[in-house]
Amino acid sequence: MTDEVWNTERLHDHFAQSLRVSEMYYDSKTEHQRLKVFQNGTFGRVLTLDDVVQTTEGDNFIYHEMLTHVPILAHGAAKRVLIIGGGDGGIAREVLKHASVEHVTMVEIDAGVVDFSKEYLPTLSQGAFDDARLNLVINDGAVFMKETDDKFDVIIVDSTDPIGPGEVLFTDTFYGHAARVLTEDGIIVTQNGVPFMQGDELTNTMRAFQALFQDATCYLATIPTYVGGPMALGWGSHSTKARNVDLATLEARFVAANLTPDYYTPEVQKAAFALPGYVKKLFP
């Protein structure tokens, strides 16, 4: 049908994905990027930045749960969490489910993302922006990381791909500042793309992590709209003990946290660090 409208993401040179737009709710260009929110029959409301899918109502739970519960439960005593990016509020939503977390600083470069996410994607944040523990800072994440004197138990980098405003969040300098503000047993986790399609992202991050952290690796999660295989989530820590916590301890922490996730389980956490050969080969 000629009247069908599709959003086509051309993030890769030889591959694209298209989602049918059944209704367009928002389409506007901000100072930094073009934002769209539209309805799709499979994934519900979809948020894109410059036509690249960022999150959807349908499958966001996988990404957000794995970027939050994995480091927080591995740490076991995280009280201060830093979120870089995450303007849709999904990461904050999951972090704030942990009653043990006392303070969350969220640094988002684009206030427009926060404002329209509250209006058009309220199911992602679920009131997280109203939580008294959350301090929302509108600033460049790289600038904030360079200038802050605060210390954090967990840093979650919920960035776009290393194009445009998100590019500085993949540099050795940014990761160096992150290493400085992590506590002794702190953990940083990062979005590192789909390694089958974007191998350089993981290679470059792991090169930096290996120079900065005692424990440097990644773990995997399969998210339908991040196509091309499982997504790599970078992991860096000044200590090896968090990643090596045993399953029984993870299960006890999970029960104590009273979480009811749809993807995450302690067993999934342990298994996520088992990497296929082609992913291991991307490590420097």
C-alpha cells in the first residue's frame, strides 16, 4: 500500500531495519537531534533519535533491567548511582526499584528528551522523575564526569551510538574520568552496541577498560529492536569480586530487593558473562 509509512534505521552501511508507523505522536528537531515517537503494532510506542531506535514500550525492559540490576546486585551495597544519558527515564525507573539506593544523579544532555518522554512515553519512567532520590542534571555527560568530585558505587552509561552528541561518551578520556569517580568496589556498565554489527565499539571500549580497571569485560542481552544479534554491555571495575559473586549470594540479594523483572534473573546474570567466540575475538 502506498500510504504506509515506515521508519527506516540505516545505522549500518549494508543493513537497515524498518518499523511500520501506525500513528506519529511526535516529530521535532531539537538543538541536538531529531526526535520521533510513533506507534508500532508489535513494539507499541517507539522513540527514535535521527531515525535510530532508542527504546520501545515493548522491549525496553530487557535493556533497562540488564543495565541496572546486574551491577547493583553484583555490588551488593550500592548507595550512590550515576546515570549518564537515559533521558527517557527507563534506567532511573529500574535503579529506583532498589530501596537500598539512596541517591541517583542522572545527567542528560538534552532536556527535550526528558520533557517529551514524560509526555509521550510515561510508561518508561513510571514516575521516576518525581522520586526524591533522583537529581536530574541537564549537562553534557562528558563535562559532568570531568568536573564532578562526587564518588559513585555504580555508573551506568545509557548513551546513544558513538555518533553526534554521544560520541564523546566512548572516549578514553571519558572512561578515565569515570574510573576516577568510582568507589573502590565500584562498577561502570556501558551500552556498547551489537558486536556482530558494531565490533569496533566494543573493541575500543575494552581497550580503554583494560587500561583503567582490574576487571574489564562485557556481558550480553538480546533485545529485539537492537538487531543483528545480542547487545554487548561493557563492564569495568576496580575489583574482580563483584563479577565473581556466587549464584547463591545473587539469589539472596535478588530476593531481598523484592524485584519482579521480566527478563533479569540471577541465573541470567551469571550466564550473560559467557561470551561467544566471535565476541571474545573483539577484545584487544
